[in-house]
Amino acid sequence: MRTGLAGLCGVASLWSADVSQAALAQDPLVQDTLPSLGNYAIKHWTTQDGLPQNSIRDISQGPDGRMWFATWEGLVSYDGLNFHIQNRGSDPPLPDNGIGALVTDAAGDMWFSDARGDIGRHDIDGSWHFWPHESSAPATLIQSMKIDRKGDVWLLYENHGLGTMSHSGVFHYNAPGPNQPLSTVYRNMAFDSSDALWVGTYSGIVIREANGHVHQPPASWNLPHGLSWPYHAPDGTFWVVSDSRIFSIVDNRPELAYDLRNHGRVTALLQDRHKALWVGTEDHGLIRLSGDRIETMPDTLDPAAGRILSLAEDREGSIWVGTSAGLFRLQETPFSAIRRHNGLAGDFVRTVMEDHANNLWVGTDGGLSEIIGDGPPQTWPLPTRSGHQPEVLASVEARDGTVWLGTYADGLFGILADGTIRHLDAGNGLPPGNIRALAFDAAGQLLIGTQHGLYTLDDTGQVHHVAVRNPPSGLITALYVEGDRIWVGTLDGVRIIHEGNTQALKFHGLDGAHTIFGFLPIGTDLWFTSDRGLYRYRHGKTAHVGRAAGLPVDSVFALAQDHDGYVWATSNRGIFRILLTDLEKAADGAQHHLSLIQLDESNGLSSSQASGSAQPSIALRRDGSLWIATAIGIARTEPARFNDFLIKPPPPPVALDGIAVDGRDIRYVRRGGVLHVPSRHNLTIRYTAPSYIAPAEIIFRTTIKGSGASWTTTGKARTLELTSLPPGRYTLSTAAAHPGQAWPQPVTLVDFVIDPKWWQRRRFWVFCTLMLGGLIGLSYGAIVWRYRVEARKLSRIIERRTRDLQAQTTRLEQADMEKDALLARLNIQMELTAKQAREDALTGVYNRRAFDEAVETMLSGVRDGGPEFCLAIIDIDHFKAINDNHSHQSGDQVLREVASLLKAGTHAADMVARIGGEEFGVLLPAQSLQAAQARLESLREDFHGKSEWEIPALEGGVTFSAGLTRFEPGDTVKSLLKRADKLLYGAKHAGRDRIHVA
């Protein structure tokens, strides 16, 4: 028994969990047609691929097919090929780069928000609109945006409640009270069927009824307390997420659907077109829920390189995943692939063969792999003189279970059933060069197709040239044994060896085959694959099926017949599925056009280039699955379920990507706009087709109405250069299609007018005619006399104006010097004013305003995963007595000395501020209560250790009392200060000169 391998990483891991009857009641037909997670091709983008920042907070698709992404470094659009970034440096500039949320309304206009409370809208016609945050609203992050039935946009402010914006820009904001639930909101909200708005908060769901009444769900619902948020699915199901549990709202009551506490906190939900529920988590990747199934992505496909922030499904059925580590797309395909990163010996797969034990042998450019059952590929190390693994070009299994392998330049290998490896090369009589075909004859002898003809292996382990008359010479490309006949594929047709004789079967003419790539018996017929399509051999006669019959390629490498009446053909331009009866009719001449399906990268193949001149390069396994060797991995599909998949994507939409005149981009609003271009100027029109299924293969055709030109197919080009159109009005229309699709209806991209030159306008010629008539009536003498008079007059005018200009220049220089001096004074005053706004004038430390802002910033940071912190309020003991006994000037001096001691005794990251008369606040980031208390006790020792105060009467020293507390979830600036203040008064009542901590 050969050494086995660990199981191939399965397409999904099934976990047991608490699943409700509501989840189990999903349509079983939907579950049966749900694609395997292994049938999703994964693509990943980061800043190295054009993203401005890796955290994708929100995702939306516009009506033109573009995908839009919210990041902290701008608003990003994607058309399948290029990312386009809109930020504060764009034209037009955004108010802020930190984009919070996206939503598209019924008109196709996309709304977005930012971290400063500003609102923007990108209309379907390409225009931009911006609304800076109203003075009544907070200048803070808008976490979520939803659109109600009236078309109003609802805005969820981070910890500051709700606002609304109409399409015309009318804004309304309701500030929540300090203890209202809407003051601690989370980043998700959703409308239910009654138009009530459900809002997520850190302390449970909050419901705002259509009449404005705000309340929490009934206590009888028994929803968990803590972080909760809603999701309204496309099929109408309303879900509530509470930390790691997902509830469905059934008959106005919650019902636990999924308990995912073993998978971490749930951060995003999405219901796809199959009604499966995709779940993003905090740190456990992506999960798919369907009925009672909980599936996690396999390690090799896991897009969870960080926290999942957003999920979306595009119109082509792909799942987009926004994480803190970049953008992912899961594209459903009929094919799954195994490649080098899955454990395969190499990416360029040459041969694939199933043995008697249902194990799969895969020969690659990097060596040999074996797949046992559904396990992962195991690489077999083959001994070579160079030490490098050989490129395996052929494989065949003997009756005793030995697997024989032909290589490119390393001879012949045999892997025995016990795992022993035999290696045959020139020492055994094998000629140099590659071995592309292997087979066993009727007597069980191994036939070896080499670069120098056909050889056999005898029982002693020696290789001999086949003993027949006129043996095939040159490169052998294919072998097939039928009884006592040996069919040999060469670079010059077929050779048939029978009873020691060789018969040549050649095909002449431009449409005749030279290279034979393979053989496939179907019934009593034998089919050849060749560099000129397919041939059928029946009763001594051949029939050709090539381009004339509708085959889109010349070279067909391999054939396989499935169990459903289809033939699968491989080529350099993809895989073709052909109904066998249609193929027979084409060979009989009864059908002049094949009905076939062409499959390529747009259907999930890693590469449309299949393996040629290697045997076997396609395998139909006993379980019915089809395995195909390609230039990038081995492709796998299930022919029996193939029709469940989308064979071809819909035609991609066409969108305008930009317009430039003489190489300079200009803004163009499409809604009723007509672009005017000066004559003889270069007009460049860029267009795109936002599609995410093989976008690089999309082809275009264009027409310009008004030019008299018909449709022009521009291929994959996405730019149209117009340099020689005569003056007139034109309309550019464009259509796009995936290869092989019928052209859809065109889209009008731009109306433009080529304006005539000034000398081409009618008014110019009228003017010229009038001027010519006037000039004819003037005499030469009058012209000269007038010239002299005007010259003298002009000289006087110039002299006078020169003096005036000189005087004016002197005045302007003086004014400029005065202006510079004024600006310098103003800058100094502005700097002083800015400093005074945040600094306490007496002590030089921060003031109350700066301290409150710093606490608010630390609170926001903690909610976003930043460090926690401690806060202390310090009060000088008996300060009133100092003022009363030593004057207010002495008290001010004490305050300055206290501030100096506090600043000297704290760390650079700490913050000291005077927040009252004799009260000081200390902010200690990332400190435990124990560490913070030790810091304050050190300050007390500094106070006690100061032997001399600058006021002699204070030789007894100055002490302070303090209240110290630490951030707790749900804290606000007010609650923190209130808790610290309460602790401070406790310290004073306990006798002063002490620190109370809680």
C-alpha cells in the first residue's frame, strides 16, 4: 500500500450549533442548489493593488455597475480593472477623507458620510453634491445611512443619535438626552416592514416608531443585554444580532436562529441570492449559514485576514467582503481549482489520471502529486540526476497497480504498489528527449512514446524499439490500444500498428490535421483530437468536425465523455461542452453548426489554457467529477450539476470613465448636458464596463451618430481618440459584451459639439464683406494723413500714461509694505489667540476645554479598539485659607508651583490641566488603576518632599486630595468626571491629603 496523504482541506467545515426551527424551515431546494464553498474563486486587494487604505467600512454598487467602497482615506470606485479614489485632493474635493457609510437611493444616486458629520451625494449623471454638517448636528462620524419609503436619508451619528436629510438637502437633527438609549449607538440600523427604525446600541436594540416614539423591545423578549444590531434581509426576514447570537423576528417575537459563540462576535450579515446567510466575524473569518448548516471557509480560502467590517452581493452574484486587512471578492463558479498553494507540486498541470483505487495522479511542471480521496495533494519526490523534480508529461497504470510516468527530459519512472520507485533512462536503452504518451498493449507490455519513435519495455527492464515494419519515427504525441491494434499519434497524422505492419493515416490540405493530440473511444467509434479540430473514425472512414462546423478553435487537446450525454473538449482558449448527438450530426454532415458552451476564466477557470501534447490531460473520475489539467492548476467541476451554475454572465453595463480635451481632464455632467469642443482639438473619451467576471476580456464596439460611420468594434480598448471630426453635433454610443455573447443594446455615453474655428463662422464672413466695401472707399492719402495724426496723439497719450503708471507703482509698493506688516501682526495675534484658547493663562498647563476634548478623544479611541485610560481630579487642600491669609497673589503663586510639580511628576503621554479654581485634572492613557494610583502617590511624595515654597509663610507645605477612576464601557466625559469628582470629595471628607480610587 502506497504512503497516504492527509485529507485535502475540505471546502467547508460543518459545526454543530443551536439552530432554531426558523432556520431549519428554509427551502430545501435552495439548500440543495447552494454551491459548495469550494466553488468560490477568491480575489484579494490591498493598498499594494491600488486601495488607498485597507479598512473597508462599507460597500455599495451603483446603477452603472461600479462598486463603491468607504475607507478612511477616501471614497473608492472599482470597475473590475482599476480603482479610482475620490478624496480631499480630487476634483471636486471631498470635505473629509474618512468615509463612514454608503447608501444608494431609488434614483440611483449614491449618498455617503464622513468622520466629521458631512454628507455627500454622487448622482447617476456624474455630478457631486456636498452638505457640511449643520451647526445643530455633531461634527462626528456618521456610522450608518438608510433610506425610508419617502426617499429621506436617515443618518446614525456615533453616540449622538439620528438625523435625516431629504434629497433636496433639507436637514433635521434630534439630539438625544444624556441618558437616552440613542446616545450610545452602534454602527447598524434597519427599517422593518412597519417603517419603524431599529437601531443597534451597546446596550441592546432601540426601536424608533414611525410616529417618533423611541423605546426598547419588550422585556418579555428576553434579548441579551449588550451590543446588539438589526439586519433586514432581501427576502423580508428581520434578524437581530446580539454579540454572537442571531435571532429571527417571527410573529413579532425573537427566536434564536444561530448560536455562534464558538465563532466569535458577529460584525456583519448578508443574505445572498440563494437565501444563504453570510456572517462576518470579529476574528473567526467568514461563515455561511443555510438551514441547519454552519459552514466556515477552509483555511486556503479564508478571506478573514482581519475583522470583517462589511458584506455586499453584486448583480453578478459575487460576494464582496470588506475587512480591516483589505477587500475580498468571492465569485461563484462551476469550477474549483487546486494549485501550488494548495499543495500541488506545480501550477502548470500536464497530466491527470485516476487509478484503480480512485486516487488521482497529477503530473506538473514541478513534479508529481497524488490526491487520495478528498485529501490534499501529496508530492512524490522522484530521483533525478539534476536533483530537480521532473516535468511529468504522461501517466498510465499497469494491471499490477504500478503507475508509470513519462517526463520531459528525465526518462521514465515507475511507482510500484508498495511505494518503490523505479527510474529508467539511457542506461536502460531509453532514447533522450521527452515522453508524452504511455499505454499497455494486449500482452501487457508497456508502450513508450518518445521523441524518437515508439519503444517497449521488456520483462528484464530494458527498453527496445518496437519491432514492426515502418515503425513510427519522430515525436509520439498520443497512444491508444484497441485489442491487437495500436493507434499512434504523431506530428504527421495517425499510425495504426496491426500484426507487425504500420498503416499511415494522413490528412491533407490547409484544413487537414498534422499533430494528433489524443484518442477517445465512444461506442464503436474512435475520435481523434488534433491541430485541426476533431476526427471521427468509423468503419475505416474518417469524418472531420472543425471550424466549418462551428468549432471556435483549431487545436483541440483532449476529449472526455460524461454520464449525461456531453463531450468535454480542451483547448488553448478554454473548455467546450458539446452535446454528443450534435457532435455526431456534425460529423455526419447533418448539422452545419455545433451547439456548444465555451468555458474560460469568466466561468472560474484559473486559466483557459489547457494542457496539450500530454496524456491523459483530462479525467472523468468514478464519482462523476471532471478534472482538467490547465496552465494554472487543475480544474474540477461536477458535470451532473453544471446547469445549476451561471454559464455566462449577463452583458456588462457601459459607463463613462472620463473625458479629456488636449490631454486635460474636464468635468462633464451627463444629465441633459452637451459638451462643446473647439475645432482641431483632441477629444479623448474613456469608457468602461463595470463587471467582475473576467473584466480584462470584455470587448467593446462604438458608433458616433452624426459622423456617418457604422459600428466599429474596438476590441478590449477602453479609450476613443477623436482628432479629425469636422464641426457639427455628435452622439457617442457604446456597447460591451463578454467574448462569445451577442451585442446588447448600446448606451449613449456623451453628446458633444465640435465648434467651428472663428474664421469658419458665418458672422466672420459677413464682417469681412462689410469691411472690404469700406476699405475700397478710402484713398491712400487719407489713410496716411490719419496715420500721422493718430501717431502724434498716441505718443502724447503714452507719455502721460507712463507718468501715471510710475506714480501708481510707487503707491502700490508702499501699500504692499504696509500690508505685509499688518499680516505679520495678525499672524502673531492669531498664534496668541489659539494658544490662549487651550492653555490656562495662570499656570501654563492645559485648560478645561482642552481637557474635555482629550477625554472625548480617548473615549472614541477605546470604542474603536484603542487603549483604555484612567482619569484623576486633584484639589489643593485648604487653598481658601492660603488666599485669605496670604493674599490672592500668593494663592496664584501656589497654583503655579503646584502645576509645575504636577507636570514634572507625570509622564510625557499624561495630560495635566487646570479644570477649576484649585482643581487639576490628570489623564493617564493605557494605565491600570494600580499603576495610576502609584503615579499619584509619587506626586504626593513630591509635594511632601518640597521643603521650601516660594512664599515663606507656607513652610508647612501644600498637600492635595484626589479622586482616581478608570474608563468603563458606556462612559461619557460627564460620567467619568462625575465619578472622579465623587471620589475626590470622599478623600476630602476622610481627612484630606489622600487619594480615593474606584
